[in-house]
Amino acid sequence: MPRDIRLVTETDLRRIIHLDLDIIDCIEAAFARLATEQVVMPPVLSMALPDVNAEVDIKTAYVPGLDGFAIKVSPGFFDNPSLGLASLNGLMVLLSARTGLVQAVFLDNGYLTDVRTAAAGAVAARHLAPGTVTTMGVLGTGVQARLQIIAAAKVKPVEKVLIWGRSARKAEKLATELRTALGVGVQAVPDRNELVAASQLVVTTTPAKEAILDAGCLHPGLHITAMGSDQEDKNELSPEILARADILVCDRTAQCERLGELRTALQSGLLGGSPDVVELGAVIAGQTAGRTRDDQITVCDLTGTGVQDTAIATLTFDRISKAQAGTLLTA
Amino acid sequence: MPRDIRLVTETDLRRIIHLDLDIIDCIEAAFARLATEQVVMPPVLSMALPDVNAEVDIKTAYVPGLDGFAIKVSPGFFDNPSLGLASLNGLMVLLSARTGLVQAVFLDNGYLTDVRTAAAGAVAARHLAPGTVTTMGVLGTGVQARLQIIAAAKVKPVEKVLIWGRSARKAEKLATELRTALGVGVQAVPDRNELVAASQLVVTTTPAKEAILDAGCLHPGLHITAMGSDQEDKNELSPEILARADILVCDRTAQCERLGELRTALQSGLLGGSPDVVELGAVIAGQTAGRTRDDQITVCDLTGTGVQDTAIATLTFDRISKAQAGTLLTA
């Protein structure tokens, strides 16, 4: 039986999908479903290609209640910049949750991943940061640094943003750009400990392989979201930070044990035999307490889940279909 | 940097890709590379969706020497027939092996899988069946029964084909169709043991969950390819058949231990502690002996590998590009 498949390029997606509150709410609802529904989310299929300095990750999740489910292919070819190409690319395929038929192919080169990753940061800020966040600090100067700031500003009335990067020039450039875009004070700072000291909400967005923050920077009323680590060799926070957190939250505990900050912390032994880790979805769904007092220290470890991909792909399909964007192919 | 992605429908693929000797040779070469090159082939990502009576498998393999690598998504939604839809669908994505960029999306609904699966049967027949195969027997009456016969006839001068199916009517229908198409004697038979007794080459293509052949049917000079089992609950051959084979061959041993005939045979204990299993690629590459005498009994367990998908996707991309078929999208 012939049917239409919608094929959508990155250009079309960037025109129609922006990081707005609806997307943040959509990602939040998806995390809640992870806690309350029989979500099927297999471990990430991760293929290392040392011959070509590359890796390919494939994520998927079936979420009851959503019309479709995404299969996301994320290739990272790290010699690409020498060819004038981006390292990260890829696409999402949306299948019908009822028939398995292909509904859409989003040739997004990772754009939807960028958006859903930043949206998860906003969800974590909404549920775990203290009631009042006047100052937000971000470590890193890449795409996620930029998007995490934009996302957090949609859920918290941030007055001031501090940015630290290994490259002071890049930090300054991002600060200048966002100052104009957000209309709040954005400042590049040279000392990351001072950044944390001044902030109620900190997001780490680096590809660091050794901790870039130590527990000495912790102070009452701080929330840290670490979203940089999504591989077995990455690490942004010292194990002591996770050990000293009053509430330690993961997007998916089993995945963070392999790919997130939780991995290093568990290896250190500082968390003890059965660490008290809760999942973000359980906090959202009210199954477990999140922050209960403004003076607590909370940490959220985000590695990126297939549930987010399925959520944003489903929302994107609705918007793109309504806009009649993309190319329809009868297959 | 904008670039073209080729999107190809099943209709276009069926017009340009047929099961010919070039494809069989291409699949054969891919198996050889599996033995001789540093192929990267992760375990199948398999997602069961009991809520909707479905499963989704994702396969991939990076094969040094090929320009691209495929990621194949195979959904099976087994209630689809009640909606007038096929159970099996899906697509293949071809990525550049040098940059990871998407080169093509083949919206094939499983067609390329059908072709590469049958081609593997022909490769097994070429390397493992006795020198002369005058009679071929096939168990099953579905798409693979049909294609396995067509494929084998391209590598062995078959004079007679016998078909057995649970449905005598379907067996008769397939026999009638192939008699005309192949121009050789094709006959539906009611007794599968008599079918095996009369054949030098047997291919089992059923979704059976319990053995449909016992060792009593074995005779000198017989080769059996079992290609029906690709899941943890399927089984076509009794463990005794594998135990009594002079040469036991797998497409990928580690995968057959989980998904193939080898699984049941190992569980039975009849193969002993360290069974003598060789891989098809090693036989093709001459690393290990295949059949050495016409009176040996050989068994080949095929579960389907990502290497085959990458091989046929690469060949398809070449042919489709030369034919300028499909739709080009700038992304």
C-alpha cells in the first residue's frame, strides 16, 4: 500500500523548530513517562571506528502514548574539520508506533539532538535548581553552552550569566552574542571556581576527560547539571561533588553508570555500595522528592536518552506536517 | 557545506536491483572481508515491543575497503496484516565511511534485506554444497523460499526443485510460479523427509520455533542451509543434525550462538564443550577448509549480518547513482 514519507532537511528544521517552552514541556513530559510508563529503551548501540577516528551511536526508545518512535543515528567523525566538515552529523527516522512504517526522515545533522539536549537542561533547572536563580554559570563555549543558557532563561528569571571556557576569546564571543540576544548581563570570566561561587545554577557542557570542577566550589543552594559526558572516557565533575550532593539525579541511572559522571564517581568508591541516585523522570512525576530546601546542593547527570529523541521527533513531525514543510515521497 | 542525499523508494529499488550474480559475488566478497579485515560489527540492537506485538532490529557493520556503511532498521509489526499492511518494513541508511555523512536513504521496506539474505544462501551453496547439485529442496513457501531457489539456481545447475510447506496450496502455487520462471522441474511435495532424501542441497526458510527436520533425514553428500532462525526463539534443525555435520558453518558464530540454529544445539549439550564451528567468511577466504569430499554432510547456519547490509547498500548506491534514480535532496 503506497504511503507518504516526509523528508525534512536541516534548513527546514531550523526554520520551524526552535528551543521554546513547548519543546521544554514536551521533553519534560517524556521524562515523566520514562518513570510512569512501560518505556522500552535499549542500551545505546555504540560503534567505535578507530581506523577513521570516528564513532557512531544509535539511540531509540518506544514511549507508550506517543504516536511514533525515533531511531537516531549520530556519527562523529573527528577528522572532518580538516576537510571543512562538521564532526557531528546524522539523522533521525520516525516510525509509526502502531505499524512500524517510516513516517519521516529528519536529515538534521544533529540539530534536533542539540535542541532536545538543551531542553533537558531546562527541565533539570526547573525541577532541581533553587526557587530563585539570579545568576547562572556555564562551563564551555560550544553549541550546548549557548543553547543551555537560552533554555535555562526560559524557565528561570536569570539576571546574569557567567561563561568560562578554556579559550577566553570564545567565552568573550559567546558572552557578547548572548548579551544582545537575551537582554541580560552576560559576562566571560577567567576563573571557573569564582563562576560557581557566584551562581545558583551551573551547567557544564565540555568534552572534558578529567574533572574540571572540584568539591571545593560547592556552596549551599547550588544546582549543577553536567551534560558534557556521554562516553565512557568523559568526566567533568570530581567524584566528591556527586558524593556531597544532597540529591543526585540521573536522566537514566543505568546509562549514567556507563557514560556519565556517575561512572567516575562509582569507580572512586566515594558513593558507597548502594548510592542514593534518583531519576529525573521520577522527580518530575512526583514519585520521589527533588529539592526540598533552597540550601540543598543538587547535581543532575545528563547523558542523553532515546526518550528525548522520540519526544522531539514526534513533536517535530506534528509541526512539520502542519507547516507542510519538507518533501513528500510516496514509497 | 550543502550536499546531496539520494532518497530511493522501494519501487525504484525493485526496478534496478535484482538478485543477480554480481550481487551474489558482492555478498561473497563481504563475507571474505569479515574474515580478513578489521570489520566492526556490533551486536544487533533488538527492541521487543510486546504492547504492540512488534520488534525492531537494527544492524550495522563498518567494512574496511568499502566507501560506505549501512545502518539498517527492520521493524516487524505482526498485527499489521489485520490492517492490510506487511509485517516487515524498514529502511537502510548509507553513511560515508570517510566522513559519516548521510549518502543515501533506501526506503526499501525490507527488499534489500530479502535480496542480500538470498544471496548469502547462494554463497553458502557455492562453497559448501557438493560439486553436483541436481536436486534442491526448500522448506517454506514465503519470499525467502522463492528467492533462495532463484539464488541457488544461479550458482548450481539445479535440474529439479522440491518445495515443502505447511500449506500444500502455497507450496503448489510457488512451484507453479517457479516452474515457468526458472524453466526447470519444480514440484511441491507433501513429505519433508522425502524431500531431503532426494536432495543434495536443502534450504530451510521457515519461522519455525521447533525443529522441523531430524537427523534421520541426513545422508552422505547433503548440504543444509538453515536461514529461518534470526531470533532467540526460533529453531528449524534438531541439535542432532548440527552434531552429525562433518562441517558446521555459521555466518557469524557469536550471533548464531544467540539467534541461530547453533543456540538450540549448544543448549542440548550434543555439540560438546568446544564445538568445531567455522565461519563462512573463513571458508570463502581459504583460511579454513569447507567441504573436502562430496560424501560429507555440511550445515550452514545463517542469521543475517550487518556486513551483508553494508555490502548491498554500497552496491545499490553505485547502481542507483549511475542510473540517476531516486530523489536528490540538498541537505
